[in-house]
Amino acid sequence: MTGTLLAASETVGNPLANIGIFAAFVIVTMVVVIRASKKNATADEFFTGGRGFSGPQNGIAIAGDYLSAASFLGIAGAIAVYGYDGFLYSIGFLVAWLVALLLVAELLRNTGRFTMADVLSFRLKQRPVRVAAATSTLTVSLFYLLAQMAGAGGLVALLLDINSKSGQAIVIAVVGVLMIVYVLVGGMKGTTWVQIIKAVLLIVGAGVMTIMVLAKFGLNFSEILGAAQTAVAGSATEAVAARDVLAPGAQYGGSLTSQINFISLAIALVLGTAGLPHVLMRFYTVPTAKEARRSVVWAIALIGAFYLFTLVLGYGAAALVGPDKILAAAGGVNSAAPLLAFELGGVVLLGIISAVAFATILAVVAGLTITASASFAHDIYASVLKPGKVTEDEQVRISRITAVVLGVVSIALGILANGQNVAFLVALAFAVAASANLPTIVYSLYWRRFNTRGALFSMYGGLISCIVLIVFSPAVSGSKTAMLPSLDFAWFPLANPGIVSIPLAFILGIVGTLSSSDRGDDVVNAEFEVRALTGVGAEKAVSH
């Protein structure tokens, strides 16, 4: 899930084949989106697809939302170069879904209607809580969007032979325009079908490559591990040759700061998923809480299988391609999977895999856009600016306008960030979600005493502390890999603030709650508890 940063240096495979396969994907999915858009007049249809998706369908869509191109390119590359430490990313992302399943999926589906703010505002003061929740949602979505858009420009350098900044800017603009069209035309229903198609293609593609790698080594995974270690040991780079990719410590070993940084990143990844707005919104696209649980179970199975594939692909890339060739290619570690595809199946397989990776960005940004636009239209415009005066048609219209504005902004910022280190943007999105969203959601669902001041302290405290610590971290300045390598104003030693900002947000929620005399309405609290546990009344408006 880290941002994909690819530098322009050389082309892999046939750019025309890559473009042709990607164009075919766009045409097919656009037809699907147009067919799915025939019923999009009401807010329920536009925001949640009419709650008409089954658990398995929604589970596949969740996998499509969650498995970004960077999951495929970034994690496979990290395993190829760092081995065991690279696979820890896969473990963190998968374990995160157990948190989502056990803590939030069913209760969130029962107590909300369209957005996370519906849950929070049920028994808290609506206006301030909705503004805070929408601010957090837009912040997470924008940083996530920025990373994906900038990553699209970089991916093009490797796959489509467009090395100029202006050419990559055009590609970023094209991805942004397609994203806007998907959302405007298809709403949540069309976006969901795009994610389902993309998830199937990505998982099948990774599965086929996994089988081909195993076949090269007689279906013996131990042989792959041995060959990978031999290839790394034979690297011309002394630092790479010294790595033991079968043991921990190649990336996060050594200094105490490095080890603490890994713990901080792991906390953010594991807890952040259960607070990601575009993941939470998917729970409202199913008709019942039972289907919400089923969708998470399906998502865990598919995402788990995919991450097992990345283990084989990563070590397979190290063994068959070699770390030196991977690091020398455009994009460094992120080029491992495309180079492996080229090694296994030549131009055709590379074209398919690269098109799927590129289409993955398209599906993820569409999901983020529909979430952010729905949050503004429903939480800010309909509930704060014009409470009780907005029709469903107007909500849909405002959401579409917001999608266009958000798309234009993300295109502009993506072009500006192209060529920069955008990995920290996704880390920030996870850290913000874990800091600002998760504590408030957990307290709202499980702590009857929790009140509005506690929610505001937790959300704003987590959001502000997270962003401040990231700005003054080595991810932004003070190191060669920073976004601003020529400057140095870093005083916070960790690249990810999760180990500080997440506990702080939980503490602030307690402090805010206990320092306020507001104990809520016992009747509303009881109604909330019954609805959360049973789902009774879940289809009705949920604001008080």
C-alpha cells in the first residue's frame, strides 16, 4: 500500500502492448459502469449501490479497493530486495482485517447509513462531529489519492516508455479524468463493479505468475528461497550481498530507532485499515449485518491468498531476475513484479500484468473519490450547511460536483508530486485513519459514557498530532530519501508517527469525555446499543 515511485530510465517490454491491454480494460469497465448506472437517482443508489450487493460480491470489491498497485509492485519488490522484512508488510495488512472484522464491521453496518459520521452523530452532537469526521475523511482520501495519482505517473515511466515530466503529467490527467467519469456515471454501483473486475484480474494474474514461478523450481518453495539467497549473495553491491533475506533485520534491523520505526509503522497499518473511510463505506453496500460479516470474511480470504502470492513472487523475482537488475531498473524495487512477468512470459504477460497494475490505480482512486464526495455531500452540505432542506437529488448533484473538484485538485497535486517520494503520503493516510478515526469509532460503539467533547478531542487531536509529526519527520526532510532532501527541519526521529499519535488520540478521547459533564441521553444510548447489536432500524435516518 505504499506509494509507487518509479523513475524514468528504461522501458520494459512493448509499450504499445501495454497501452492496448489497458485500453481494453477501460473500454470493458466503462461499458459495465454505463449499464450499472441506469438506477442512480437516489442518494441510496448513488452512495451505496442501493445496498444491493451480496457478501461475496462486496468482499471481492473490498479486496479490489484494498489491493492497490503498490500492494502488488511495492510488496513484491520489498520481498525481492529485503526478504523477510518485506513480507512483514503483507502480514500487517492482512492482520488489519481481523481488527476490522472483530471490532467494527457488523456494528458499523447496523448503526450507519452512508458514512462514518452517521455512526458518530447518532448519539453525539451532529454538527461538530460531522464536520470533524468529514475533515478526517477528506484528509485521508486526499493523501491516498495524491499517492496513487503520483504513482500512476511514475508507473508509466517503466511500462509505457513516457519518460518526460510533461508526458507523465498528461497520463496523470488521463487517470484523473477517467476516475471522475467512473464516479459521475456509475456512482457506488459502477465503482464497485470496476473494483470487482480489477480484483479478479489482479488476483488471477498474481496466481498465474505464482504457479509459473513454482513450476520453474519443481513446485519446491525451499528451492526458491535458496536460489533467492544465492542471487542476493552474488550481488555486485556490497550492502545487498551482505543481506540475509531469509531472516529478519535486512530492512528494519540495526539501530533501536529503526526497530521502533517498524513497530510504529506496524501499529498504523494494523489499526489504520479499520479506520479507512473508503473501506468503512463498503459495509453500507450490503443489505444486512450478516452480509457485512460475510464480505469481510471473503475479503480476508482473497487478500490473504494474494499476499501469499507476493511471497512467492518476491523471492521468485530475487532468484530469477536478481537484485542488481531490479535496483537498476526504472523504479528500483517496484520494478520487481514487471521484470519477473517479462522473465516468465515475455511481452504478452508483461502487458497483461502492467495493464492490471495500472488499472488497479484507476479502481482505487475511483473508490476514494466516491467516498470523499459522499462525505462532503451527506455530512457537510446536507447535514451541516442545509440541515433538513436538501433533497436526495440535490445530495447526488453536490456529490458529483465534489467529485469533479476533488479530481481536479488530485490531478494538480499528483502532477506536482510526480517524481517525489510519495510513500509517506500513504503512510500518513493510514496513520491519520488510525489516529483520528479508529479511537472515536471504537469509543462510540463500545463506551456509553463517550460524548461529543471526547470525540472532538480524539479526532482533531489525532489528526493534528499525526500531520505535525509527519511534517517534522525524516520522511519529509533531512535524508536522501525524503520528499525535500535538500532541506532539514526534522526533529521527530520516526518516519511514521503511529506509535505516538494513536495512543495520544485514545488518551485524548478519554480526557475529553471525562472533563465534560455531558453524559448523553439514556434513551438514545439504549436505542444505539440495540441497533448496533441487532440492526433494527438500520435503514432509517440515524441523526439526532
